[in-house]
Amino acid sequence: MVFRDVLNSGKFVVTSEVAPPKGTNLDNLRHHIDLLKDKVDAINVTDHQSSVMRFPSIGGCLAIKEQGGEPILQMTCRDRNRLALQAELLLAYSRGIRNVLCLTGDAVPVGDHKEAKGVFDLDSVQLLKTIRLLETGKDLGGNDLDGAVEFCAGAIVTPEANPIEPQLIKFEKKVEAGAEFFQTQGIYDLDNFGRFMEYARQFPVKVLAGIILLSSARMAKFMTENVPGIFVPQNLIDELAAAPKGEALSRGIEIAGRMIATLKKDAICDGVHIMAIGREEVVPDILAAAGM
Amino acid sequence: MKSITKQKPFDEIKEQLADFDRVFIVGCGTCTTMLKTGGVDQVAEMREKLQELGKRVSGEVVIPTACDEMTEAVMKENSPAIENAACVLVMTCALGVHRLSLYLDRPVIPALDTLFIAMEDTPGYFHEVCAQCGQCVLGETAAICPITACHKGLVNGPCGGTNNGKCEVDKEKDCAWTLIYQRLKEQGRLDLMRRYFPPRNYQVVPRPRTLKIP
Ligand code: SF4
Ligand code: SF4
């Protein structure tokens, strides 16, 4: 089933993601794709995540297609101007990629090519609009396309952002620009997320809660202190810290599984997006812990 | 408005002067004096450093405002000393370097890097407020410029990197979009933040940019 139909089927949707390698050795990437492709509804491929130069997102999506999975092409506005972004959408469509996640992109100085020029010719809202425009058979220059595109377009939102209102305004702009689904930044506080969902429910979009695997108490603390929009409640940090030596990761898998199970049981949102960040091989364990 | 400059690493200046044994130094009495990068004291310091290097400094002058047309007269006044030099080392911003090069046949070497154009918020603290984008949006952003104050120059609201009012590139730096949000909210104009801004025109005046008053 194509991803848009899955989103609209009423089923609890599960997506996950893989990160392309720095280099041309695709063994690991292909291994992760094989592990995930039948366990999740679609797989995101990150686009130079954290502004670190890697094998391109579209290359990873093509590998997913070859291996029989459903890819979600992550596209940031950091590295390409409007010509290059539109061209890549044409290429993606022509090769059977039907899902795009539109992001602004991390800042250049956080990555590994600190002196590069950040492009940001478009932003995430404008990129969503561009997709909808290309679908009408026109490009941003007002010219006709010989063969248009059609995408299931998504975006991201950060339910833990502080202050939250600017974030919600941007969320609504993304909805108006044509976003059909949202994958959220990692969430851990289900009460706060529930409040966000009460608000988000008024819009005709599907929301997949971001689940980032916690691998240790230290990592959880680090994320709370350093990653924008991430807040890990103290009781989860304590739970990880209390795990016997060598078992923090399995405790993290348990926590992720438990959260997914609750989100699903209480029908809080439409699905989850699982980010295992370098530990993709445990995604099936997380799903098993969630009873899925 | 001030042109913000920083002295180049001395090794770079040394390298650029490698082929010249006699140097004339020019400073500016306006921005680089205020920035302490090209005033009377910095020009004197540079003279001493060049002399230590074994260069002959044939003269020096601090022009009141190096970027304006009075500079031509100052160059004329100093022409004997300038003619005695193999090059002119310029401790003004790049506008001054351009201006000088109009009047000199000698090679003109900048000693400073021109960083940005800024306002002085508090004494000694300079803050870039405008990047001369050609399409001013300040009316819709509560007079905070998203092109310069936002690291990514975003016009449709904050990115996902904003954190407790700070920018993802620097925990000390305010997120422009939090500031814009707060000020628009105070003004009861948050509806402006909901407005969609289409892709910007980067060719308002195609580069190189020029303008002639009719
Ligand atoms: S929007 Fe910003 S950069 Fe553009 S003219 Fe206005 S202040 Fe300057
Ligand atoms: S955190 Fe704020 S200022 Fe920094 S890039 Fe994002 S929107 Fe711009």
C-alpha cells in the first residue's frame, strides 16, 4: 500500500529512519533497510543530518525502492537553491519516490563543513508550497512542466518548543502550505504531547509522534540540555539510571515500547516515527516491546 | 551606521607586503577610528611593526572619512610620500580601499577585513541590523530583521533549532523569531506572523548592484 493510503487507512502508522553513510559503502544502510522495510510503513532517509556531509538522501531512497520498501525523502533547504530543489523533486518522482518530508535544515556551523555557505533560498513552508505548485504542472519560474509530480508531503513540528506559540503558528502555515502529515521532534512527556494533540486534531493532518530511543541516562540528560525541543522528564532519566549495568539500552527499548503502546491504546495520535539514531537494528525490538 | 572591520592576521599582511619594501599607511577617522582598527594609534602601531620587519614607511595619514570624495585631495597633499612608497597599506574599511584605488596608481593592500554594517547598541558593542537585501520586511516583523538577525534568514517563522528563545548556532544569541514573536504579540499584530511570505527575490538589483538617482 502506498504511504498516503496507509496514512488515511485509520491504522496506527509506524515510520522509522535510516542515515546514509559517509562514503560509498552502502552495506550497513542496505542491512538497516532490510531490517526495517517489512516492519514499518515507510522509512525516512535523512538529508545530511546535523549538516554533516553524507551519501545523499535521494540515493538512500533509491536503495529502499530497490529493496522493496517505501521511502520518505527528507529534503532540507540548507544545501540547494530553488532550481536544485525542484530538479531533485522531478528526479525523485521519476524514480518512484512518492513521499517527501520538508525541513528547513540544521545550521551549517553545527556540522562538519563549518565554512560552507548555507543556502536557505526557500524555507520549509515555501518548499511545501513548491511541491503543490509542481503538482499543477508549473514551476516556480511560472513555466510549464512536461510531466508533473505528485507527492505525499510532510513536515515536522516540535511539541516541546518553548515558547510554543511561534511553533504552532509555523505548524499552521505548514498545514496551509499543503503538509499532509507531521513527524514530531522526539517527545517524552505524554501529558504535554496530549495537550498538543488536542490542538492539532482540529487540522486535517496526520501526526506521528517522534520516538527517540534513549540508550542511557547520560544520553537522556545530554539531549534535554542540548537538543532544541527535547525534554526528557526526570522520572525517565531516573529509570534509566536505575537499570543494572549493561542494561540501560534494553531499559530504553522498554521505555520507547511503553510510550508507543500508550499512544496507540489511547489513540493519542495517528502513529509514531521511531528514531534509533545509530541503533537501527533494535527498532524491531522496540516494536515488539510495544506489542506490535 | 558603521562599517565593522577587524585587522587581518599579521602573517597575512606580511605575506601581501612581501614584495614591497616601502609602504605608505592610510587610516580613517570615522568607522575604523571608532572600531580601533584604523585610527591614529593603530596606524602608528602598524608603522612600528612594519619597521620591525625592516620595511621603510614613507608616510602615514588618517583621512577624516576615507570613503568620501575629500579623499582625493588628501591623496594629492600626500603624493610626495606616496610616490616614495611601493604600495599603500589601507587601514580603512573596504569602501575606503575602493575610494583610494580610484586615485592611486600604486598597489592598494587592505590591512583589515570588512565584516558587516552595524549599529552601536551600547558603547563598543556593534550589532548587524541590515544586510541591504533590497526588499525590506521590517514593517511586518516588528522592526527586527529576519534576514540578518535569524542565522538562516528565514521569513516564515522559527526553525526547529530555536530553544528557549535562543538560536541553535549559539546559546548566547537570541532567536530572531522569538524576538519578532514577542514584539508582534505586544503590538497585537501576531496575525502578521501567520502571513505566508513567498520565496524572496534575490535579484532586486542584480549584482554588481548600482543605482543612479534620476
Ligand atoms: S529586511 Fe533586513 S536586510 Fe532587508 S532591507 Fe530590511 S533591514 Fe535590511
Ligand atoms: S533558531 Fe531562530 S534565529 Fe536561529 S536559525 Fe532558527 S529561527 Fe533563525
